[in-house]
Amino acid sequence: MFRRHKISKTPDIDVSSIGFLQDTLQTLFGLLTSTMISASPNQTHEAIVDFIKKHKKTSIITTNYDGCMDEALLKAKIPIKGTISGENEDNPNAVQLIKMHGSINWAYCDSCQDVQEFDLLELKRIYEQDKLSYPVIGICKKCGGLRRPLLIPPLSFKFLMFPHLIDIWSSACQSIEEADYLIIVGYSFSEADIYITKIISRSMSMSNDQK
């Protein structure tokens, strides 16, 4: 005697629900990140700047959204490259600052996918003087679509959501693989960022001399 078993089917993925979750997280992170605008560099950022002055070929890779590292470099008159704008790429004196999860002064358009980088110190100045609020949702000047801060929530499927940062991630991977030393400061290696752990593990397995 045979019993007939009901085979359960995997539920269809609700694309609209994923889109709604993405929009909600982006808005929430925009609101949370606005509290970071007035943050200033601390002794750790200043120590990194001092280290860079003595080690000219240093690259900085961070998952932080705030502008503290940027501000510390700019106040020390050190130009920055590796950002979303591509500025200073040919400047031999520029330090590579790779912000893998976006930055409070970066924005992208939902419609035309245009990305913009705004002057960090200017953004901080007008925010502190209450001349302009932080644009959690703005209007794209090019197409009239919705413009949002380019910030990545701690989600595992970030590669699908943010193709804008593929070049940034590639640069980070290259910098890690070419490094003689990897110095980790305050990074937790969370499960949502397992891809970073894999990049570092792969790099160290490829080079026996990397410390």
C-alpha cells in the first residue's frame, strides 16, 4: 500500500516586497546616517593620518559611512582618491580611501542610476549651520527621479542592490591583494560582510609574504 505525499512548492519570490524592503532600509539608513554628519575625527583617525605621512603607499579601506577619515585627511592637506567621483586618480600624492559601503556625501538616482559626490566639508558646514537639511530623499537634477544617499545596509545581498559600487569593491580587492601588510582597526568581520573575509583569506593564501 502506497501513500501519496504532497510535495510542497517553494513560494514565489515577491519582487515588490523586496523592493519595498530595500526602499524602507534606504530611508531608515538615510535618517540614521544624518546623525553622523557632525561627527569629527578622533585620535584614531589622526593616528592613521600620521601613519600615512610616513608610509606614502598606504591605502585605507573602510565600511564606515561617516566622513571622519575623509575630514582628517583633508585637514592634513592630503588629497583623496578612490572615491565614487574618480577625482585625483592621477595624483601621485593622493591617498586611496575606499569606502566599500558608501558615504554620507554620495548619492544615486533610482531612475537614471547617476551617482554624485558632494563636498563633504561643505555638506557638514551647511548642516551644522542649519542652512539645509540632510537629503534622505532628493530630486535628481538630470532626470527628475528620486535621489537617495548611496549607503549600503548590512545585508548579505548587497551585490544585487548596489551595482554602483562594483568598481569600488574591485579596487578594494586589488589593494588587499597587492598589500605587504594588512592592518585591521576596529573591524568586527560580521556575517553580513563575509565577502570581505573571503577577500582577505584569499589574498593571504595567495601570498606567503603578506603580514
